[in-house]
Amino acid sequence: MRITFLAVALAAAIGAKADTFTGVITDTMCGTNHEVMKDHLPDQCIKMCTKGQASYALYDGSMVMKLSDQKTPAKFAARRVKITGTLDHKSKMIKVSSIEPVDGN
């Protein structure tokens, strides 16, 4: 029984297919609204917030999802990107495999 459970869990982990998410890099504190810091552009607000308690996140138009990679998103703050990774629906965190800008940035 225990071996069967481990085999099923391993197969599920290996079979986890990466998805593609498109949206704007933001932070978990401000999410979609960076108007609190009126004297700063959104990219500056995001970078300031992530120096504190907030984390980099992706807003896809309907949901803010925290990102496992907290270094790469810094260069894309407030920009539209395409992220390849897997979403943990319970924690709303994307395990990031790659981040690239969407054309037009």
C-alpha cells in the first residue's frame, strides 16, 4: 500500500505539466493598485514594496499569483511578461521555470 502511494505521488510530480501565464509583474501588497504611492511610478512602487514584506507576483487580469523566483521579476516590474511554470492552486504560487517579456515592452 505504501509503495503504491509513493509511486502514484511520484508519477503525479513527474507528470506535472508546465503552463504559460501572461500578465503584469506586480507585488503581493499592492496587487493591481499602485496609487498608494502617488509620487512614484508603478515599477518604482513594486520595487519598494518588495524590499519590505511584499513579494513579486503576476497579475493575469483576474488573480494575483505569488512567484517562486524573487530575483528575475525585478527587471520586469510593471511590465507585461510570459511566465512558464506550474501553479499551486492552494497557495496561488507559480513555481517559475522562466520569465520573458511580451513583445511591445
